[in-house]
Amino acid sequence: MELQNSAEPDGRPARKVSIPRICVCSGSMAILALFAAGCAAPGQPVTRQPTAPEAITDLAARQAGDSVILTFTLPKKTRTGRTLPQSPQLEIYREYVSAAEAPANRAPLAAPKRLIVTVPSQMEAPYREGDRIRFPDPLTQAELSAHAGDEAVYMARTRLSKHDSADSNLVALRVFPAPQPISDLRAQVTQSAIELSWTAPAIPVAGMLQAPVLHYRIYRAMGTPVTDAQKSSRAGAETAAAAFVLLGESDAPAYSDAKFTFGQAYEYSVRTVAQYKSGSVESEDSVPLEVMPRDTFPPAAPTGLVAAIAPANASALTRVDLSWAISGETDVAGYNVYRHDAEAGPAHRWGRLNSSLLLTPAFRDISAVSGKRYFYRVTAVDHYGNESAPSAQVDVTVPAKNQ
């Protein structure tokens, strides 16, 4: 449609003004049909959907030492299913519910209204573990004492462009004063076990609760086993720390780890558990302790050593045949045979007869000289080079040639 003025003020011909064509319908039903058919002017404003993030649904909490560790997945989409253009701001809420107000058959918890922390999206990196957030909420000793045995109720919410998500699921847990971390974890390697010990921490102040009973949980991680080339030295050896796993528990500040292997690197950590009547709390990890158990323990001395003369014959000279009981220890790699000639010098001068370890408990001495007396003894050697004390000695006199 075009509207035209009769004349311009200065006498020039009239200016044509173009007006966009619109749909003209009669009656209210026609107007409704107009909108239903999408009859609208180009560039008509469109209502934008809000960018509120979807709600957190997997909020979880546990107490570790004096902190409550919150974990959850940060939302990636809006309520309408669109991808968020950026990471949202995080808000954490917490309130305490006294033990008297929290019976087992209580009504559903109300969402806490006290905002305890706001984490801008630019500051979330230290709390990220992949797609998940791990946020520690440190509680003061005064709080823990005042609310010992009470429930801490948590809720999380996110915000983007002034649009708030719905509340997360609620999570509640009883909180207690926790023992301080163990700081003096020690280890002593014996032939049969790695003996751990530490100083028991002080009993935490538990407000109106009775003092807790302490016991301990021992955790262990395995490193890289030592190769044969590294058995005598750990220089340059790298350890690959694995995740700590629960090894065992103890009521005393000591633990014996008999399930170990010499040459295998280990790392230990101990947590103290304070057991209250209404619940328990685990301390933070102790200062970790690395242990490389080395086998410096020699095998037992061989037993049952006997010597017999094998007379000379047409094909062989006189020989001394030695034999002894096989060692019952599983790490014995072989044996050494030592001989001493009583007429050759001081009794402490023993010479080894075998050039390499003997794999079986037997040896033939073909270097014995007729008419001489010899003393023999045997040692056992393990895979780490530890040599046992000598066996009881035996002596033999080689007959002269004319006998």
C-alpha cells in the first residue's frame, strides 16, 4: 500500500511513502488465524529463552578430617536442553540441624538458606576433577565442637547471566570433631613383615558427646618393582604411584604388613577413626611414607654336610664327594663350598672351590691331594646375594697313593 501527500510544502511533487503490506482479516477468528499461520512482519521481536542452568542432581558429601568434601557434576546445559555458553557460577549453601531435631522418621529436610561460598566460574579450576567438582568446606574447631553429632545439610545452585538454576538435591551428614593427621609414621623392614608404627593422636574435643574410641585404617599404594639391575641401588629408578587401597585396620598404633615382596616399592598412609556413639569420622591422611624393602637377610646355614672318599681308579684320581640337605627356603639361589687345608696355614683361611653358584646340594672335589687332610663347609646364597653363615665343618683325609 502506498500513501501520497498532495504536495510538498515547497511545491515539489508529493513523496511516496511505502508501507509494508499486512494481512487484513475480519473478525477475531481471522486475527487468531493470522497468528496461527505465522503472518507477521519481518524482524518481529522473538522472546528469548532464559539461560538458567539445569539443576545439580548428584550432590554428595563426606567428612574428611575437619572438612566436608562435596562432589558433584557441574551442569553443561540449560533447563531447556541447550548447551551452556560458558561455565556457570557456583553457590554452596549450608545449615546445621541439631541431633534432637533430626530423628530417623523426621519430615523431609528444608533447603538451607545460608550461602557459605560463591565460586565464580573463573575460579573453579582448582576444584575440577574432569567433569566433576570436588569442593572442600573447612569447618572450624569451634563449629565442630558446637555441632558435634548434628547434621550439616548442603545444597548447591549455579547461576549464569543472572539466571539461577533450580536447587540441587539435598545432602545431610553428621559431623564430628576429627583427630589430627598422624605426622610420624615409621617403618621397619624385617624378614617376614614391614612393621609400621606411629604415635596415637590426642582425643578430639567432642562438645557434649562422650570421648570417642580411636582405631586406625592403614592404606597402601604400590610403586614400580625393582629390576635385577636395580636390586643393589635405587639410583635413577622411578616409581609409579598407584591409588591407595585399604590394607587393614588396627586398634593399636602399629600394623604388621606381611603381604609384601622384597624389591617392590610401597607407599603407606594411615588415618585415625574416631568412633562416637552416634557415628564416626576419619582423619585426613597421615604424612605418606615410602618404603623400599630390601632383602638383607641371609638364608639359614645348610645342614647335613657329609664327605666321602671316592678312591682313584684307572680312569680317575682320588675324589672327595660332598653332599648336604637341600635348603627349605624359597629364595635360595645356590650354594658355595669352602675348603681349608689344616697344614696350609691359619684355620680362618678358607678358599672357595666353586667358580659359580652350585644349583644342587652336591659337589665333587677333584683337586684333593693324596695323603692330606681337608676341612669343608658350605654356605647358601639367596637371590639378593645374601650369604648364610657356614655349615658345620667336616674333615676328611685323602689316602696316600700306596694305601
